[in-house]
Amino acid sequence: MVTVTLRNIVKARNGFRLKIDELIVENGEFLTLLGPSGCGKTTTLRMIAGFERPDRGEILFDGRPVNDLPPYERNIGIVFQDYALFPHMTVFKNVAFGLEMKGLPKSEIERKVRWALEIVGLTGLENRYPEQLSGGQQQRVALARALVVEPEVLLLDEPLSNLDAKIRERLRGEIRRIQRELGITTIYVTHDQEEAMAISDRIAVMNVGRVEQVGKPLELYYRPETEFVARFLGLSNILELEAENGRACLNELCFDVGRSGRVRIFFRPESVYIMKGDTAEVLDYELLPGRIRLKLGIGDRVILAERFLDELPFSVEEMPERVDVRVRSFSVLGQ
Ligand SMILES: Nc1ncnc2c1ncn2[C@@H]1O[C@H](COP(=O)(O)OP(=O)(O)OP(=O)(O)O)[C@@H](O)[C@H]1O
Ligand SMILES: [Mg+2]
């Protein structure tokens, strides 16, 4: 397995410019490129795979530059969104294709294909054709085909986005299990923040051709550095306040920010605790399975709070007009 490094990468094309100063994917790590449509995720993945060349900068596998190597010499496995299976070949043949191209002996091909199909849970379906498989099964074939060559780096570009929600959840768990089992350095592309949170060791959040922040899922979720990262990963409260003597206050709700001047304070709805009292007006609320999301007015601002129902100091039927709030964790956003 290898460490993948992107250094001083620039790639420009009709008005779009991708620029990554440094991105390091550690040996055996599962790193996800997460960002909205058009931010450059696929372009980044295609450069790592060798389908596209950067205008500038280097891509290194374990410190060796691979810029000049074609995809088939990079020892990668790749899975696309649309499976890209050969329709006229059986499952077995689809998975065996790369090994046959390499000219491996028949018995070895047989052994490796069986191994790959077992890993992805398709044993028994060797003789089916792609059209006789469900979408989830087709994507498993694509995954087996990527794994069968025992790649050093596994690249996946939105592999689950054509599948329905239940299968997506199951298959992402399996991809994660297989990745752990094989310890393979993996770069995964998605625009779905929940999927990224569930599957990744670390996430690189991208926005218009740049990496905004890289970190562990919960680090990014609770301590985003920018408003973009905060909002992309989930519901956010962002309060722009004037701090004095290290404290920024919205009426009685105060934050120790350790500086003065204008600050933007960020916290998640679930960091807002609710007590009996009268700091905030209950403007509205909605019930979610087992939880409640409240819209609270403090002065001229509105914040969201989210709690499990059994955490409230009152029943929903007896919702008071005003409540006290306490924010347990927050961060101060950069520019
Ligand atoms: N073959 C191409 N020729 C010209 N421009 C392209 C090409 N492929 C992508 N682009 C442009 O490059 C930019 C980045 O595209 P890219 O496919 O990397 O985005 P993405 O993050 O993968 O988006 P999505 O989530 O929609 O797949 C976009 O502005 C896109 O329009
Ligand atoms: Mg893409």
C-alpha cells in the first residue's frame, strides 16, 4: 500500500481552475473528496488515476512521481458511478478482464476472480450477465473488478449515487469493511455529506477548485474553519457578533471568544441545550423521529436547537413560550 501525495497541483480548463497546494492520503487511509457539483472532485481523481495530467505540480505514490505513468502502470483500481461493465461478458469475464490483459495463467485468474467475488459477496453469480443483475450487484462487480488486480490505491467516483437509499447505506458499509480488511489506500468521491461522514477516516472538503479543509469527520463537523464547510456538512448556527473584553454576547447568551471585535460564532443545533427559563422565544418547532428541532428567537436573531425528546425539561404538549438556552460547544469561524 502507498501514500498518495498531491503537491502544487494546478489544472485549468475553460474558466475552471483547480489548485491543490498539498493533499496527502496516508498509507491505508480512507480519504473522501467531498464538495458540490463542479468543484473539481472527478478532475482530481482522474489526475491521480492518470487519465488527466496536471498543468503543474506533482502526484507522488510513496514519494515516487507518477505524472509520466499511464493509468495501467500506476497500480490503481477504479470504480465509476455508472459501473461501466462490459454488457456482453459474464460477471466472471468482467472481473477477469484485467487479469487476462496481463496474461496471467488461467488457474491464477480463476483463483483471483473467485477471491474478489467472494469479498464483494457475489459468489454464485459468476455466469450472469450485467443486465441480469440489480444496480447494487452491478456495482459490486465493478468493485470486484477494481480489487482483483490487487491495486495499491483504490479510487471510487460516486460509486453509490445510482442506487437507492437502502442499498446505498448497505454497500457503503461493505466498501468500508473491505477497505479495512485489505488496508488499501482509498480515495472516494461524493457530494453526499452523510455518506462522507459515515465512511471516511478523513474528509477533504472542496469548493470551486480548492480544498477548503481536511480533517476527521467529527473535527470538520464540530470545528469547521470556514462558513462553507460549516454549512456543507449540516445545519448550522452562525452568529455575527461584536466581542468586548474577550466575550461576545447576544442578550444573555454569551461566548468566551478570547478576542475583541467582530466575530462569527458557529455551533450545531445539537450543541444547544434547553432549560426552563426565558432567554429565548420559541418561534416554532418540528418533530423528527425521537427528536425535536426548535426555532428560537433571541433578540433579533434566530437559532436552531435540536434535542432528543426525552432530554427536554417539559413535554412537547406543554411547550412553553420561552426557554433558557446554553451552548455547550462552539467555534469561531475564519474569514
Ligand atoms: N472534459 C471536460 N472538458 C471541459 N470542462 C470540463 C470537463 N470535465 C469537467 N469540466 C469542468 O471542470 C469543472 C470540474 O469538473 P469535475 O467533473 O471535476 O467536478 P465534480 O466535482 O466531479 O462535479 P460532480 O459532483 O458534478 O461530478 C467543472 O466546471 C466542469 O464543468
Ligand atoms: Mg464528478
